[in-house]
Amino acid sequence: MSPSRPLAWVAPGDALPAPDLALAEPNGLLAAGADLSAERLLEAYRRGIFPWYAPGQPVLWWSPDPRMVLYLDEFRQHRSLRKTIRGMRAQGTWAVTLNRDFAAVVRCCRAPRAQQPGTWITDEIAAAYLELHHHGLAHSVELWHGTGARALLAGGLYGVSIGQMFYGESMFARVADASKVALAALVETLRGEGFRMLDCQQNTRHLASLGARVIPRAQFLGEIAGLIDRPGPNWSASHIDLPVS
């Protein structure tokens, strides 16, 4: 698609454009609008589209081609990560939880980082995903250090789950490898629930090092179409723990 095509403006009540209408440059930019409701987000994820925009911009909707995904059976634990996990297990002061503090994970993900003073997780984004969480569609993984009320949130991630498809959104780490440990724990849990793929959205070296790879958008859309309508897990009963190293 030519980058000169006028960007579609999506008003409340309008459907998002077809993903194959997205621009080639910037890769995947599909539409703009102002609606960030739970219903709009659910429509977007079911169609392989996600929001990503900076403060002061309208809501921008994306569906890049190719798409970065992690097939769960291709997840790689490097030697250093396995060593970290073994150390955490031996110490006995680390724990992984599911949906224990979704709001705190989002706050930590939006905090400024080294060489990245800003954040794409605006107040509106944070509120929208918290609403999705209250609808049982957005979930967090937390890695804690310490016990009881004095436990500290060391790392985690959050994303959206529809049927048997999980869409990763953001992760953070306050100690080395914390986000990787949280991801490894999520991968084990998703495998146990019959999932096969996790959407990573963006192509990064960090994700590639863990086994993620790019696939054509058409392939991605075809695969999620068969996954989102499968029965999803009972997240309140799902088990998560420190991953096996």
C-alpha cells in the first residue's frame, strides 16, 4: 500500500479497516481515531490490530507485516537464564503470580527507562487495559522477591488473551532477567492450557534471542482466526510458578 494513501479516521461505531490496507511505511500503520473502549480493543485484537501512539497523538492502530510471534515450543532459555532460575529456586525467596496486581505491572511498564524517558503507555492506555482486565481479557504475570507483605515486585509483563491466543503488550525488569523469568513462567502456563503462539507485535533483538521470529501478516491472521474462537482457560484457576530451568 502506498504511504501516500490518506490515513483512515475511525469514528466511534465504525469498524476498523482491513489489516491488509495498512501502510508499508511506517510499517503497519492502519488507522487513527479516538475510541479506546474495551469493545474497540477486543475488535482490534481479534483482527490482529493493536494500538500504539505517543502522548498528544490520536489513537493509532497498527498491523505490521511481517509480524513478530513466539511459538511456545520454540521458546529458548539461554544458559544465563537457566542459571538465574535455578538460583531463584534455591533461594526460596522468589515467587511468580498471575493477576495478583495488574495495575502495578502496568505502572511499572510505563515508568521511564534508561535512554527512553517517555512512554507509549498513556493514561488512556493504562485505563483501557485495566478495563480489559476487569472484563477478564487482560492478564499480568508478576515476579516477587521476598515474602509476605514485604515482597517487592521485581519484574513482570501484561497482555491480552482471547480464546487460546495471547497478545503480549509490555514487560519490565527491576533486576536482571526478571522480565525473562516472568515470560518463561507464562510460556509454561500457556503450554499447559493448550496455547501454541504468543504475539510479540514488534521485531526486537531481545525477543528474537528468546526464540521469537517474524511471519507474514497473512499467516498470522490465518493462525489467530483459528485460535481466538477456541475455549479459553479459566484464568482464576490457572497455575503459574517459577519456570523449570
